Amino acid sequence: MQQIDVTGLKAPLPILKIRRALSAMAHDDVLMVVADDPDLVMVLPAFCEQAGHRLIMARQNGPCFYFELARGGATQKNTPHAFLQHAS
């Protein structure tokens, strides 16, 4: 699993960096994304669906959001709040 940290970045920079990281990965490889931009919760699922990637997991812990994406082959509708889990 690869990881990318886009904390401190605001749209559209996180998506551009995520797109670049995913393009360098093999099909079905997983990318862990760490972010602190709350807009990414809404934008990332739409990006995944449009680009054909799969949003596996999204959770929030304090001010940070953690996402796991699988490159290629979206098999389900990626909706933002269906995945977002808050850490206890």
C-alpha cells in the first residue's frame, strides 16, 4: 500500500496529487490518502467514480481524513457519507 499526504493543500491540489499517484500504480493497488481539507469528502468519491477508481474506506480522526483508494475498476457507486466513519 502506498501513502500520500495532502494535508495543508486545498482544492484542486489534493485531487491533482492523488491522480498523479494513482497513475503510477498498478491496477488494484491501494493508495492511502491523508488530508485535512473537508471539501475532499465530497470531491473524492466523484473523482473516483469518474476516473474508474474505487473508494474502499473513508474515516475522520480529529481534523484529518483518511481514505483508501484502489486503482481502476470501480464496482460500486462512491458516495461520500456512505463511507465516512468517525474515529471514536
